[in-house]
Amino acid sequence: MVQYKDENIFFKIVYYGMAASGKTTILETLYNLTKEGKRELIPVVELQKIDKTSGATLYFDRGIFQSTIKRKVYYRVYTVAGQKGFSSLRTKVFNKLDADTDSVIFVVDSQVKYFEDNIEFLLELKNITKGRLIKKIPFIVMLNKVDLKDIIDPEDFIQILKKEKLWYEPQHELNLWNPLIYRTCALPSQEKDIYRSFYEIARRTGLYHIYGDGQAPVDKKISDDSILTL
């Protein structure tokens, strides 16, 4: 839920997905891509990580980013622990830390062998959001690790989204807000679409707030020009 403090606006974005899908690496790479301050979104604090000695996320990772276009706009960005036994912890991060979540980036481990595991986590996310995905919570999909072999085809994942009623046909008023699907790689040497995908979810978060009062805007013309025009 959007928060206001000292004339500043705070949005909350969560990277959600199965264990080892690359959420922490994505956030680290995003931080490194933006810390020089030459982009529309820049970090304002060091990343906070609560993890195991193995490197797996134990509780969450968090970064805070600021818009360089509208400097009073901030994004609190979280990742969730992806281990299957941590579902209650993921719910807590999603619903309680700082505030309710405003938007979601669903991170898929693109290896075909994990197809069913990814679906399991999508269903969990769908359950947590209780019918609010797309309608009230914008989300996009990252098919991560596209540098590997035997990876999921975007069209196959779209079919899953359609099956779960998370994809709208062209005639539907919510078609504009279907989740964009990015084929990503978070490795610094092969980075692909890490910033671009984050920029898009930040843009959508702002548009839901500005034109939809917290819901998907359906009755006004939406411009792709700016991420935020607050």
C-alpha cells in the first residue's frame, strides 16, 4: 500500500519466486547498474541481505530506490526467501513489512526441469494476493537464466497465465495490463533486461496510483512517456 511520509511517496515492490531463481542476484545487479546515478531510478541505501551462510535468502533482501525524475518518490524493493517451507514468511514479507505490496515481479527459473515448481509458486502468489493481481497489483514476469540451455518458451508460460486467469484477451479492458514477460539474465557479464524490467514495474506502479487510485486504470488514456508524473 502506498505510504506518505514528510511529503515523500513510498511504493513497495516484491520479487517473488522459487528458491535459486535468481532474485537476490537480480537485486544485486540492479543495484550495481543504478548506483552511478545515471538512470531514472537510483539506490539511496546499501542493500540489506538476511541470508544463510550458503547464500540462500533466509528472510528477505531489501533495497530502496529513488526516482531521479520526481525525487520525492521512493521504491522499497524486497525479495522473498524461496524455500518451499517458508511460505508463511513470504506472506509476512508480502503483506506486513513496511506495508502491503503495491506491485510484483514474478521471477521464473527458466530451466524446463523446474517448470512445475514455478507454477507452484505462481499459484502461491495468486493465493496470497486473493484476486488482486493485475486488477489492483500490477505484475510482470522475468524468465530468468536465459543464458542456460533447455529453457521455458515465453508462449508456454503465457498459456499458464491464461489457465490461471492472469491474462486477458484483446477485447478485455484489462488487456493493457497483461504482465509483460522479460527473458532475463542477472549475471553481470551477461546482464539482460534487469533494469528494463524494473523500470517497467515502477512505471506501472505509478500509473495504477495516479490514474487508477490503486487499481488498473481502464477509463483514461495512459501515456508510456514517463514512469511517474506525480
